[in-house]
Amino acid sequence: MQTNIPTATIDTVNSRVSDRCPICKRWIPLCDFVIDNFSNFNVKITKSEVRCLDECDKYSKEQIILGKCPYTKYHRGSAKTLEYTNHKFSNNLHYHYKCVLDKLDENMRNKIISAKDKIALKTHYPHYYGLEELINTKKKNLE
């Protein structure tokens, strides 16, 4: 059976276990909110994406918006009608949000902060494609 479960993530290029920020080249680690929920069997995870401004209970909205959370990812495409998305980091890659704020000029940084973009500020639960097949196969074998 073939799965997409990574077996050697340290030296792979474009590993999807976590994202690597293209600015600082460092991994964007899982945050405490994700770890706490992912490891709690009483929490039902229905989607892989976490919208930080709506869901995080570890940092305040203000802290997240100002880039104080070291785990918040910035992921955005450019949109002509949204002025705060017209910069070089609106290219659908995942960045540390703090890195994006640090690399933009003050004017654009202020536009992004003022926008309070609930879509762009996110993180993710880990997900390995193919695990469902292993679980389904095991259930079939037990029947």
C-alpha cells in the first residue's frame, strides 16, 4: 500500500510536515494551541486549517495582529481590490507573519496590521495523507 507519510523529513525539499519560511529559512513550528488540541482526544478536529484571529486562545488578537506570536503563518495571494495584499509576499507561500512584517516598509506593514486579515493569518494541524487508508485497511482486516 502506498501512502504519503513522510519517512525522512530532515533532508527533504518541500516537506509538508511543516512549512519553512522563505524569508528566514526556518521551520514554522506547531503552536501550543495546535499541540494542545491535537493531543486531546476529546477535541474533534474537523479541518486542518486554524484561523488564528478567530480560534487561538494562547495569544490575544492584538498580539497576533502585531506579529507577537512566533507561530502565526502568513499565507496570502495578491488581490487587486485589496491594497494590503499588493506586496512581494502575497504569493501563496507560507511565511512567518513576523518575518513578513519585518521585511515590509512601514506603510505596507501598517496596511497589513490595519486589515486584520483573518484569512491570511493561520496555522495548521499536522496531517499526513494516507493514514486514512491504513485505518480503513485495518478495520477491513478486523471484520
